[in-house]
Amino acid sequence: PNGPGSIRLVTGTAYDDGVLDTLGYGQDALTFESSPAEDVPNGTSLERVGHLDTDDNSIDFVKMIDPTPQNSNGYVPTYNLSPTINDAHHQPLDIDPAVVTTIIARVTDDSSVSKVQCHYRVNYGTFSSKQMYDDGPSGGHGDIVQNDNNFSCQLPGFNNDDFIEYYISTEDNAGYESTDPYHAPDDAYNFTIGFNHLVINEIMFNPGETDWNLDGDSGDSNDEYIEIYNPNLKTVQLNSYTLTDNDGKTFKLTGQIMGESVEVFFRADGNTLILSNLGDEVILKHYDTIVDRVEYGDPGYDDTDISNAPLAQSDGSISLWPNGNDTDDPKNNFIAFLPPSPGQLNPDPGFPENIAKPDILITEVAFRGGGGGYDNDWIELLCIDDNNNGDGVDLDNFIISNLDSDKPIYKELRSLEIKSGEYLVLILNSDPLNDEINSEQGAEAGQIFIYLEKSGITDTDEQIVLLNPMRKIIDAVCWSDGKFSSVEKSNIMEVY
């Protein structure tokens, strides 16, 4: 509208759906950055000054008498632009007492930078300053590459629980200055000594018939959720954290997480992330620093990455176990068979301490056992060693799957026991009344009928895998022109 007014650039379809930039003009504008730009008369425009972005509309935009649509902005500033500071962060992310902390920031200018400084203080005391350098490893200031516009300095060791605040200032050869954050020192980056970073603890990307967010509807993306865990004893404020997915959509977190607790964020809460059922990634950031990242399934953009977390079935989630156990190895940190628990700590799966690790092989497959369809197709298993002194092992939570998202086979083996040297034949059928998996009698004469709801093993090509409760592939078979993806091949090569 003619002023006052506001314009937002967003990644989604709603007014507050992934805000990238905001322009407010006129003194009564509803939203703006710091302060609104001036209102302008008919026939004129507001134009950004070069690439200036100080998060203050009154500084970044000027009135243009001759607008320049579809052309480079015509305003040529008569002054030197201030330096730009980006990607200020500290390393390592989790800092123990007495560990040297490196502060890093990228600084560029349209002329030449003459000075970059880090200003820091401890427990709300007085700010001290340290010069930052772009002098490479030999300079001894924590810089990695010389003359790449990334400036570094190192802070001394601190005491446990010290609260550190810092900001960056810079000046160019013309005397123009910048700070990051822009409103420093009133606004500053911060970290706590002895603080363990927040972690992504559980992800629900394929909600089914359960109304997980309790809004009265089920089976839609509003029931998708991401759960964050705080491994620290102290409460953590979330205003400086964001979640991002593979598509680049960003959701700004709010509120707080109590110590050793979780906080869950549903898509219905305004979360703009839409998670793929087949594979995606979720990134947790503190300001611009990546705090945690989880890739799951086979996203397609990283087929060679064998560290992805497993896929979960409809209404199932992938859960970090133990809670907060982040070793940057989603494949081994996440499991896909725990009952979803949004807003609660993930339950103890009772593995591997309480479950033996048997050596089991797929020894025979009949994919034309029924002469068409899949009734009476079967899969034979042989227990080489139950690793339980011959007393047998329960197959609870072992999975038979074909790793096929279009025609999935995914069956948990329950109420079954197998001993060293024994065979077990899994006979597939399409009659739910003939499903013996949940029966108390278990397998009789070494065979049991398994009901498959959607499809069975195909005659032309297939891949069948046996997974243990930790979702590690312990054996697999592939026939005809069936082909494993690179992820599956790598998993099979790492038979547990």
C-alpha cells in the first residue's frame, strides 16, 4: 500500500512462513527492521543502497526520484560503505574449562579493512578487546587460511560455568566502522563454559493415523515433529536457535528447554519444515553455527553417505539413544523401532545389554512358492550361533524388510525364539487371520505364517534384509536384476 506499509520476503506461503527479509516504510509501519524507511511520494521508489544490510530499514533504503525496475539500483552512495561482518562464531562448540577458545568472523569491505577486534566479557563484567588476524596457521591466532577474509583470535581458558559474551568490531581505511551483532554491545553472541550443545533427539517425518499434536486431525504433515534435547543441568533459551531442512526452509525456535529435558516442535506450531518420508536432513543452528545435523533415509543428494539414520515406518519416529548421545554418526546413534514419545525422553530399548547378538543368516528364499502372488512365498533363516550358550535368543524387534518405499515389506519378528543350529521358515501370506507373529504359540516345527498387508516379495527382482533391533543389517539377499543403492551396499559390507 501507499505508506505506511510493510513487505516481507518469505520462503513459504504465509506472512511469517520462513522470513528472509523485511522492509517497513512510513512511521506507522506495522513491521520493520530496527526503524522504518521514509515514506515516498507517487512516482518515486525506495531503493537499497548497494548491498547494504544493517537490519535497519532507515539506513539501508533511500528515496529514488527515478526508479530503476529490472535494472541495477541507480543510487550511487557518495560515501564509502562500512565493512561487512558475517558468520561470527566460536570453536570448539562445546568448551571445557582451560580449553582455548577461537573466535572467527568473515570481514569484507569495498576498500580495505584496517582493524578487526573481538570484544568479550566474563559473567557480565567489563568488555576486553583482542585483535583478530587473517594471518594463517603460522600466526598463532587460530586462523586457518591466510588472506581469505576470515579473521581469528584466541581467548584464554575460563572456569566451569563462566558465561562469555562477545561481539566483533571492524574499521576500514576510510574510518567507517561496523559491529556484529549490529546493536552490540547491547546485543552479543554468548556461550557457557562446560556447556554441552543441544541435540536433535527425535524426528517424526511420516505421521499416520495417530493425532500426535492433539489438534483433532491425524495423518497430515501438521503431526510431523522435531524434538530437541538439552543435556545440560541449566535451562537454555531458544531464541537464537533455528531448524533448517534440505530445502533450505528455516524455522526460528522460541521458548526454553529445562536442563536434561526435551522440547518438541510440531509443524502445526508454525514450523515451516516439510520432511520427506524417503529421506531428508534436519539442521539445528545457533545463530549461523551448525550445532547438530541428522540425515536420514536416502535423500538423493548424498547417495554415498552411509552414516544416514534409518527410515521409520508410518507413525514411527527415529530416536536418539541414549538420549543426547550425539557422536555425529546418525546411522548408529538413531534407532527406528522405539514407540514415538514427543515431549518425553526416549525410552530405554533394552539393547544391547539385555539382548544377545546372534549370528543369523538368510539361507533360502522361495519367491515363487505360491505359483503367483505371494501367498506361500517363504524366507528361511539359520542360526549359526545364538551367542547365548545354546539356550536360544528371542527375535523380538528383529526386522525382515525389502528396503522398498513403494512396495514395502517391514515385519517385526515377535514371540519367536531360535537356537544355535536351528532353522526358521517365515511363510508369507495375505490373510490377516493367518498371522502367527503375534500368537503366543510362536513357531511350530520351525515355521511360522506372516501376514503382509501391502505386498510380498516379487518374482522379478527383490532385495531382502534382516535387521537386528538396532537396525543394523546382519544379512541380505538380492536376486535377478535387483540392485542395491550405494547406501545399502555399504551397509551390507558392514554386516554387524
